[in-house]
Amino acid sequence: MTSPIGPISGIAPLSGPTAPAATSGSGAVSGAGNDFASVLGKGLDAVSNTQAHANDLAVQAATGTLTDPAQLTIAATQAGLATQLATTLQAKAVAAFNTIMGMQA
């Protein structure tokens, strides 16, 4: 005869139809300001700010007021990588949308 398996220590069993709310620090995204649209908007704002900073440094380099050319190189590289990341995420989102729409046919 076998004995029933007990709960794993540190994990409370579920009681009721819903799971317990995520605790802070668990890495779960919850709350009114952390929905997908706001996170996506913040990410696009960060890309825009990175590009604006690189453009400002490029203007400073063109006018001769930039003291450290390495700052321009770093900012331009960061702006390029941020743009590539945004483009890749957009392509993945479109591919996922098309896959979901294909399942409904």
C-alpha cells in the first residue's frame, strides 16, 4: 500500500478556486501600471530617448563641442541596438498574431 504524497515545504496548497496573489519580488508583473501596453510604451519611450541622446551627441560632434568622441560611439551603438531590439520584438509580435489568427480559421 502506498501513502499519499504530502505538500512540498515552502509551497502552500491551493485553497479555493483561485491561486494566491503574487508577492512582491517574485518577478510577476501585476498592478494597474504594469499591464502590457504600459510596459511596451515605456520600452518605446526608452528607445526614443536613447536615439535622441545619440542625436544630441552627434550634433555636438558636428559643431565641435563634444569633448569625448567615445560618448558618441557608445550612444550610437546603444541606439542602434535598442532599435534592433524593438524591430525584432515587433516582428515576433506580428508573427504571433498571425499564428493565432491562423488557428481561428
